[in-house]
Amino acid sequence: MQPELKAIVASFGLKPAKGDPVFSHVGTAGAWSVASLTIGMGPALARQATRTALAAARFDHVMVVGIAGGLDPDLPVGSLLVPSRVQLYPDGPEYRAHPIPPREASGGLMTTDGLFDDDDIWKPILERGFGAVDMEAAGMAEVCEDAGVPWSVYRGISDRPDEHIVDQAVFALSKPDGSADPLALAKYLARDPRRAKALAHLNRCMQAAARAAAEAAFADLSGA
């Protein structure tokens, strides 16, 4: 999403890729050349964006960097998850990550195609050993595995379902690319202006989580 890209650009020091039809920013991290693009929300868009990227150039590694919803009590808001395995909900194939050495990935990440804020859904996911949920990693992993390209995932925890920060109404405030929907936001706040405080808090949490993920990814690539 755009807020996640903003954190990546800042942490990596990337510059706009002028005239490039696929990648929005380029730069370096240690010995690596880096190119970035936004995926959008959901596994289908993740597959499409990954295929487009891999068709545009040769890559030695693909990363998904951004935010996730935490399920494990040991993953509070602001913490980092670099999962060793990802799976598409509910019973899709499980993919094993290929982290950049010396990073050791651990834990599970479940990719969903929407927001799950119902205890009867997210608690069984946690019981299966998945400490967080996102909406893109499994889609990216599927395409990379088919293409034989190593991949890894960096997720900062931006919210938790047991804290009830994000519900279906808040989720609906975003467009498919992750940017805010101004009309939906205006209607949402018109119904109760006091909601602005909660949204501001969520935005701060998202920014901190995206920054944690981006900084960790840059550190691993640059050898810092």
C-alpha cells in the first residue's frame, strides 16, 4: 500500500523511477540493487503484481514489506515478524520463506482475502501456529516459487483483532490499492466525529509498523 511504500522509500533512501511502467522507486542497499512497487490489497493483486515484476526484469530475491495484524500475544503492536512459512487461508499450500542470511525467519503468517475480526475465525488461525495475518504474502510466494525466485516477508504489527481497533467499517475506508477513500472517510466521520481520534491512533500504529518492517528489510540487505 502507499503508506507502506512511503516507509520503504524513506528507510532505503530510494528515488523515483522516472518513466518506468512497473517500478515506482529504485536505489541500492549494500551490494543489492533495489526496485519497489505497490501490490495493492489481496492475494489476487499480489499474484498479478509479482508476475508483472518478474516479467520486467531478472531478480535474485523478492520481498514483501509492510504491515500485518497480530494474533500471537507475543506480537504486540509495533513488533516485527519475519515468518518462516506463509499460507493462504483457509487451507491453501504452505510456502517456506528464503530469508537473506544471516536472518533466521520464524513463525507463521496466514494470508487472507479480507478482514477477519471474528473471534471464531482468528482464534483457530492462531491455534494452528500462525501468529499474524496479512493479505498478500501467500500470493507473492506462490508466484515466486513457480518462478524459482527466493522470497521473504517483513511485517510490522499494526493492530490486533482482540484490541478491536480495526473493524469492517474501518477496513472499508481503503481503496483496493490501500489508499484512503475520501468519500467513505467523510461519511464515516460524519456519523460520529469522535472516530477521528481512533483513526489517528490507528494511522500512527500503521506508520510505526511499516517503518519497523522497512528498517529491518534494509538492515538485512545492507548488512547493517
